[in-house]
Amino acid sequence: MIDYYFWTTPNGYKIIVFLEEAGIPYRIIPVNLSKGEQFDSKFLQISPNNKIPAIVDYEPEGARGPIAIFESGAILLYLAEKTTQFIPTELVARTEVLKWLFWQMGGLGPMLGQYQHFNQYAIEKIPYAIERYKKETKRLFTVLNKKLDNSQYISGEYSIADMACYPWILKYHFLGLQLDNFPNLKRWVDLLAARPAIIRAYKKGKEINTTPTVTQESMKFLFG
Ligand SMILES: N[C@@H](CCC(=O)N[C@@H](CS)C(=O)NCC(=O)O)C(=O)O
């Protein structure tokens, strides 16, 4: 059994998608970021960076007791290796998946997050910051659109690279972007959105929360 510490954000959806795809037993433990539950001392023992997602695996291979994991890239990689699914074993193909997983973790997620922050949430509107992250966001969308020129999925077969990128690309409308300008991304989003596991994952998310996480009230938790 896996305990999944989740909230309805892009990084949160990555893992619920994996768990649904792999069909492994899990239990969702909501961490309401709007109420500051990420700072609860019990949660901090599992995720010392006070962020979701995090998991506790009660049946890890070769370990004596439960194992706690935070950072969505590390969790995806752990689950892929544990289940031998959604990552190839052959070195070159595997590295192709890891390249794009790390690209998402180091680029797509943080840059889009900063763009939304400065454009939408920051009380002081700083034109340089807004422009900087907007350009980066568009550049990253262009890079992934190009990568999908000749392939159905990001790295060969459907993999954890797709699962990592999908919830972030879905934010395009919040970022004021149109997928019509990125036809390969549009095709890929439509392809993934039709997957039964992805439909189930987003349905489960909606059962947990349908309200915006960032509100006037929650800003004190989220932005210090
Ligand atoms: N690099 C981390 C980022 C996680 C992250 O930013 N989580 C956000 C939600 S998407 C969070 O929990 N924020 C709460 C906070 O900062 O207090 C990962 O990929 O797991």
C-alpha cells in the first residue's frame, strides 16, 4: 500500500496519473495547501521541503520499513523502477526519458510556476519579471512542440516524461496561451486526455478539491 500526499496542483496530478496508470493500491491523503497543512509537523517528516507531492511506500523492495519520498521527479522514477513500467530498461531509451523528465523538473515546472506567480499572484507587478517568465514559458512550449514533431509521445513510448509534462502543459489557458499555436502539443494533450487512467486521476482530484489553491487568504502560507 502507498500513502499518497496530494493536493490538486500540477505536481500533485503527476503522481496520481502514475498510480492510476500502474494500477497499484494507494490511499490519498489530502494536504490542503490553502490551509497551510504542508507545514504540519507530521507531514514535514515525510516532506521536509513542505511541498506536495510525497509518498510513503509501506512495501518497498529490499527495505526493512516504510520509505518516504518527496520531489515529484524522484517519486515518478521510484514508482517506474518499482513497477518496471513507463520507463525503458535499455540505457539509451531510458536516458531519453530521463532527459525530458529532468527538463520538466528543472525548466517547464519552475518557469511556468514563476510566470503564473509574477503575472497573476504577485501584489507588486514587476514588468521585467513578467516578461522574463512569459518568454521562457513560450520558449519551453516551443521546445516541446518541436520535440513532438515526429513522435506520438515525448520519449518513444508513453512514459513518466509524458506524465511529468502533461499537468503543466494543461495550464496553458491560465497562462494566457493558445494551444492552436502549438499543434503538436495540442495533438499530444488530446491523446493523453483520452487515456482512461488520466480521466480517472483528474476525476479523483475533483472529488478532493475544486476551488483555487491560491487565494487572498492562502497567500500568507504559500508566499510567506
Ligand atoms: N520540485 C517539487 C515542487 C513541488 C511544489 O512546488 N509543490 C507545490 C504545489 S505544486 C507545493 O506543495 N507548495 C506548497 C508550498 O510551497 O507551501 C516537486 O516537483 O515535487
